[in-house]
Amino acid sequence: MRGRTPRGPEIVDQLEGTDEARVRLKAILETLAGQLGITEAAARLGLTPQRVHMLREQALEAALAALATQPLGRPPSAPASEQEQIDGLRQENERLQRQVAASKLREEVALVLPRRKRRGEKKRRNTSER
């Protein structure tokens, strides 16, 4: 075999977790690798063989769930409820109606008032008077 020799259950020592959980996981991995029997693991952990079988099954199910493919990217945000959407649209409609009313009012005022000189605009001379 070429390359590095694969690390076995010793890799558990580098993982984060409680000491008790590390000892249990290491014993479970040793049973899976055939380095340790179930009864020996039960004696080491101070558990019954049935409990070691249950822990082993739970560990494998958790590992399987963790290795399942997950959808890529950020999960979609929860859609707002129908009533929230209606309320939001109603508020937006009222805001837009106020803007239209204000715009019409500005237009009417501009039509009624005489044309005023704007900033930076020079007075026009009436060229017909010369």
C-alpha cells in the first residue's frame, strides 16, 4: 500500500467533545474495525452488550444522516403569510396614491402660478421691443 497508513479509531482523540463521548466513539469504531469485541467494549465502557449494540446503531445512524447530501446554498426564506402580503400591498397602494395626489397638486399649482425665473436662469429680453 502506498502513501500514509490510514489512522483508525485514534482519530477520535482529535475531535471536539467530552471525554466520555470520545471513549465511547473510539470503542464503537474499534468494534466496527474488528479490533475489539462487543463484550470487551461493554466491559471497557461499563455497559451491557445490548447497550453497546444500541450505541453503535445510534452512532451509525447519526453518521449516515450527517453524510446525506444537502441542498446547496442558503435555505429559502419562509414566505410571509397571505394576510401579511395583503397588508403590505395595501400599505404600498396607499403610499402610491398619496404620491400621485401630491404630483397632481404640484402640477395644478405650476399651471396656475405665473412662470418664475429658476435659479441660474437669466431674464429674457423681449427682442421685439428694440
